[in-house]
Amino acid sequence: QVQLVESGGGLVQAGGSLRLSCAFSGDTFSDYSMGWFRQAPGEERKFVSVMNWNGGRTYYADSIKGRFTISRDNGKRTVYLQMNSLKAEDTAVYYCAAAAYYEGSDLKRVWRYDYWGQGTQVTVSS
């Protein structure tokens, strides 16, 4: 049973930075593409970023390009999201997700993922 546990969320001022972590357990980490999504109150869950199993392929949402960076450490079975130049509109619950044996562009779709974490709150004050 795959488990994903996010950490690193919190309250930060606009312009600040946070780094989210997602710890993976229960299966072979390198078999999975790992993604980040976010959901603001009253809105649907939206794609943020994803990285394939070896880091050779990444996708980013247009809204965060140049500010957020995804990375993974297969030895530690952890995926990260470095978030810089945060804006009030980045406020949301951030979710980590895992998709097995897939590297295509459908990784921007919520339905493509097999497992989800419980989420971590990021609040950016303006």
C-alpha cells in the first residue's frame, strides 16, 4: 500500500519561499512519476508540477513557471517542491500524487494518478 506524506507547508509573506516535501513508502519509488497539485477553497484541484521517474522529464503549470522547481531523491524516496517568489494566489492545500509506469502529458490530469497524500496547507499573506 503506497503512502504519501507531505510536509513543509505554512504561513509565509508574499515574496517569500517554502519547500514542500513528500515522503513515499510502500512500493518502488522509481516506478512512479511524482506530481504536485493544489486546491484553493471553492476551486477544483489543479496541476502544479510533475517529474518522471528519473528526473529526465518535468512539466510545470504556466502560473508557477520560473518560480517553482520540482525535484526528487530516489535514494530518500522523496519528492520536493521548491516555491519561490510566492504570491497570495498561491495559497492552497498542496497535494503530492504518484502515477505508476506513466510519463506522458496526461500527468497534468488528476485522474491519471494512483495515489494521493493528505495535503499540506500553504498560506501566503499579502
